[in-house]
Amino acid sequence: MSAAALANGLPQVAIIGYPNVGKSTLFNRITGTREAVVAPESGVTRDRKEGQAEWSGRDFVVVDTGGIDLSNDEPLSQKVRHQAHIAVTEASAVVFLVDGKMGLSPQDYEIAALLRRSGIPVILAVNKQDAQSARDNLNEYWELGLGEPIGVSAEHGLGVGDLLDVVVAALPPEAPVVETPATVRVAIVGRPNVGKSSLLNALLGDGRAIVSNRPGTTRDAIDTPLTFEGIPICLVDTAGLRRPGKRTATDVEYYSSLRAIRAMERSDVALVVVDASEGLVDLDLQVAYEAQRAKCATAVLFNKWDISRLDLDMATARVKAKVQMKPPWLTVSALTGRGIERILPLARELYNKYSQHIPTAELNRWLEDVRSRRPAATKGVKAIKVFYIVQYGTRPPRFKIMVNSRALVNKPFAYYLENRLRDDYDMRGIPLVIDFEGKEERYS
């Protein structure tokens, strides 16, 4: 089975036929796309092309193939036939498309014989029924021994619904859907040589990641899957992030840093690793800022705590002051195992908050309480009036707040609402997206 169908667990339906009978036009009609190139000359399609389709609540993959010309022995034609053969062997059902205007040909008999021997359900479709000559020829296709011929016009859509009814009925029964938890992607990030790979090995209990005292040992983002209490997790060990000024476009470190940032953008949770033996430095805060920009739920891990002399209160206060998300923190040691058992539970907790949806009624009760605690902010002679709030997305949580005028919303007011929302719903380390919509935008 092809990668696309295998990934989705969907059956395949192959469209087979002689060159230039309208296979690509039918493919585009069924998938509702213009992915397959259509042209008057024959042989335009050579490789197999796949597209997803749905009919009567059933999803399946449609495979457009090159035309089968059994009389052509050229190498290219043989390769096209081979690709079509692969499509048939991988298919759950086959649509054999013929040109109704041309009438039966010896090639049609030969292809029909091959399809009958395949043992796969075959649906015979007679194309170009918008022409009277094709309608007159429809019944003669019973001679192919493939059952009732179904008249269609791929170009105009005539009869395609009837064809799909038969196709869906020929597919194997759907396998029961097994709900599996979504994979939580957790990126381990930090500046070079803070112990990211050592922490990964400690979490896995093996030496899968190469560890060295030399900075920059890890140069790519390495994915490692595991299961924690029934939840699939993908740990992503990343290269150390350097200051932007230290990265040059020709340097390996530039691409390593770029991959680390891309890994965060694809992740749900970022664990920012700090070398506690060296203290909290500006670059650590820059890494946390990059995680915030990537909209990851974020926590800070003070690693090498066994040899640390860090003032924890001062360091955490600095993180809280400099990083808007106010990420939670843990003191850990990859070498001694201190705190390692708390890392994955913290990542899971962050992901749950990152994914939570707060009911609208509850949010508006919260908003009323916030309004009662703080008088309306003003800009000039006008006051900001906040009407209601709704959450419209998760991962990260996204909120829309209706106000009388968006022009009246300033940064202190926006940050005040964000901080109250984060504190009252215990969403430390969770990036929040808040959109303000004024009445003038809504009713313009």
C-alpha cells in the first residue's frame, strides 16, 4: 500500500484504462481538485498520482495511472504499464474507464481479461456520455464480462455519483476506529553544552544520544519516541542555540540553530535547559524567548544542580520578569538523576493546559470579576468597555475579547488581562493569544 494510504489507513481506488480515455479528468472530478494534468494528447500521465476523496461518509484514496497500451513496447510505455500494475495490486477496487465514443476495441478486451484475473473488484465506467454516440454504445460493453457498464461524463460530472455509489459498495468494510492519544512533541532546548543530550539519556534510561564535553556535539534535531503512562511522547533533542550575532550563513552552527528553532515551532512543549553551575545568563533568557515566539508551552530546567551555587530565588524572579509566559521550573541533575522523574509529568501537565478549552460562560464570569476588581482603562476622554470573551482555539489557547473600540486597547491593559487570565487559570508557561475586536470592525 502507498505511503499516503498507509498513513491514513484508507483503501485505494485505482483508475485504469487505455491512454486518453479521461482518467485524469475523472480523478480531478472525484477528488474535487485540479491536481492531475489534463490535455488533449495521450500519454500525459505517466506516474501514479494520489488524492483523497470522500463519498457517502466513506474516505478513500484515488490513484490516477498512466494509460495502458499493451501494443506499445517502448521502454517508457513499459514503465507506465508497470506503475499501473502496481496501482492495481495495491488497490481495494479498480475503476476501468473506457471511451464510449470509440466503441469496444481489442485493447479493452485484453485489459478486461487482466483485471478479471487480478481478483480485485472492478467497476466498468463508460466515459463521454455527454455524446450521443457514447450513449448508443453503452450496452455493448457488457461483452467485457465485468458486470453492468456505468455511463459517466468525467468532464461534465454526469453519472459520477452513481459510479461512486458502486465504488464505495465495493470497498472492504471499515475497520473500527481506535482512538489513540495525540503524540506530544517535547523539544529539549538551550544554549550549547548545558546537558540537553544528557537529560534525554536520563529520561530514556539509555545512552542513545551522544554526549561530549565539547559544545556543539548535537547538530540536528533528533526525534525519539516513547510512551509515558499511556501517552505517546516524542522527545526532540536539539542543537545548542547561539546568539544571532554568532551565527553566520556559511557556518554549521547557523543551520543547527535554525533546525532547533524549527523543532520548537513543530513542538507542543519546550524544556529550556539551563546550566545551573554557570548561572542564569542572558542567552538562557533568549532561548526562553524563542520558545515563547514559537508558541510552545515552556518550562525551565536548572540542570547540574548537584554542582550548582545558583541563587534560585533570584534566578526564578529574573525568569518571571523577563519571560511573559512566566514558565514553571525544576532543579534537576542528569548526572545524579535528581528530579528526572518530575520532568515528564510536568511536560504532560503543560500540554494538558496548552490543550484545554474553557467554556464561554465560565470565561465571562471571570471577565465580570476582573471588571469589578479594576476600573475601566481610559485613553484620553474615552474609556475601554469590555463586553465579552470567548475561546476559539487551543494549542496554544486563543481568545477573542469584544471591546467598544480596538483603538482604545493599549499594552498595559492587554498585558493586565493576559496576566490575570494566566494567574487565575494556572497557565504559567502557556502562551496565550488574545485578539481584541472592536464594534467598529464587527459591524463595518
